[in-house]
Amino acid sequence: MKNGIKILVVDDSAFMRLLLSDLLNNDEELEVVGTASDGQEAVSQVKLLNPDLVLLDIHMGEYDGLYAVEQIMHNSPKPILILSSIGNTNLNPIFDALRLGAVDYINKPKKGGSKIREMEKELIQKIKKVASASPRSTKIVEKGINQLTHTFDPKPNYDIIAIGASTGGPSAIEKIVTSLPANLNVPVIIGQHMPQNFIPSFAKRLDGLTKLKVTVGSKGMEVRSGMIVVAPGDGNMIVQKEKGTGIIDFSNKKYREYNHPSINALLNSVAEKYGKRAIGVLLTGMGKDGVNGLKAIKEKGGITIAQDESSSIIYGMPKMAFENGAADVVLNIKEIGGYLVNCL
């Protein structure tokens, strides 16, 4: 028996369960302690085996992955990594799984087993990262679009809100976006570490949750009040200014922490162009991307916010921001939206 990360593999394909078990057991830090063929069996195996991580497919018949996530997170929370080919065609179940408490996701190749070994390194790296997460149960609550408005002063105290997030970010960003009023009087720009092909679907999902206009950034796009612009995954988005109006652009600079999109690139550009008129927010995620940019906003006189440990899936980036003096305030994710509105 190894003393590594103990994994439960859940997939309705017996061949895939065998292939994944063989692949993961070859790593000295990983050990597959059991398998399950559907969501119901997964729930039982989690109680029996107490794994450190659940590697979970989504599409598995009556008791699917969403059933498993909801039950596991309610009864015995564990870090859950979604491995599913459904992300190649429909990303909404993936985002629903994240809202229910799954930590992260990785696309299974369209041809399944014949290609799975080609992503061995990526899968193992993702498993080791997700295993360190603190799982948070988040039930899906069906609610209408936020139609509420807020009474703002004629001129806001700040001109832009910039948000950066990584692992655990999609559900955290949803909480912030759905708490913003329908008449928000500044633009919001977001850098979320996410595979390139996921970002348009993520922006579309956010757009359906708010009266504000959510779109993916493109070169030359004007950044105006009431807009939420999500950085695409094929470049490092930044913000320029022309005649007082924010304009989306892209930097060719490569960043050591992360690229495409780089949160540091985004926040540093906001610090440079907006100075004390900017609000920066750094959410859950591993590493330190965004810390330098958040600190730049603070040094220019802007307001800076870091998510707290209790509500972070991975308390990495916001922890580094706090320890480096980059954050003015540290808040629970439930409080950040209201705090932003009060700042304005």
C-alpha cells in the first residue's frame, strides 16, 4: 500500500475505470483505492473507502455525476475532480457540478480511452492540485435574474472593478455577479484561469444570471458601465485608455505565474490606467498570479479585496495577497458583492 493520494475513480465504462486505475497507480504519489460505475455507487464507496479525492464522470445514466457531487458534498465532502467528455459539447453540467461543490474539471478526450494516455501528465498534475483543496458544499438554488437597482451618486467613487480567480473561481464569480445591481455604474473585467474553449460558455452562463451585459473581451472593445468583460483564453488581456474610455487590448509579455489569461497582466494594466479610481479583487486559486497586480492597484491608491480562507476552495492566491500586504480587506465571498456596491 502506498501512502499517497487515495483516489476513487467513477466512470460508467469498465474499460475506462481499468485504464484510469492503471495510469494513476503508476505514479508513486497516487493510489486508486476503489472504483464505481455510477453516482449512487460512488456515494456508497466514498463512505466505505474515505478517499482523498474523487475522479468523477458526469454522464452515467440515472444516477449521474451531478447526483454524486450533491450527495457526497452533503454527506461527506471530498475534493472532486470532474473528468468528462460532456465538456466537449455542453459545459452547463460542468458549471452546475462546480456550483454544487466540485473543485475543478478536465475534459476527457472525445475518443475516450484511445486518447486518455496522451493527457496523463495533465491529469496527474490536476489531481495533485485538487487534492489539496478544501471542498465547499454549494447547493444549486434556482432564482430569477437580479432585477434590483441601487441608488448611486451621480459620479461613482471608482471607475472600474477588476476581478481575478483560478481554481474554485467560476462559482465564486457567479456569487459576485448575481449580487451586483442591474444598474451598476462601472464596468467589471474578469480574468479567470480556465481552458480557452470553456470561457465563451462561462461568459454566456454569467450573462444569463444578470441584467448586466457579459461578454468575452476582444481587441478594441470599449469598456463601459454596466458591462462585464471576461478575458479570453488565447491571450493576456489588458486595458488601455483612449479619451478617458477603457479599451481592451492584449499584451505580448509572458508572465512566470500564468498566461492566457494572466491576472497580473490585467490588474497591472488597471493599476496603470485607472490608479486610485480602481477596485481590485483576488479570489480563490492556487499560486500567486494576481498578487503583484493587486498590490500595484493598492500602491496607486485603489481599493483591494482578497477572498477569505473559509470561503476559498484553494486559499493560495488570496492568502499570498494578504501575506504580501496587497489586500486592504479580506472578505467572505458572500460579502464581496455588497462591499463593492458600497465602495461605489
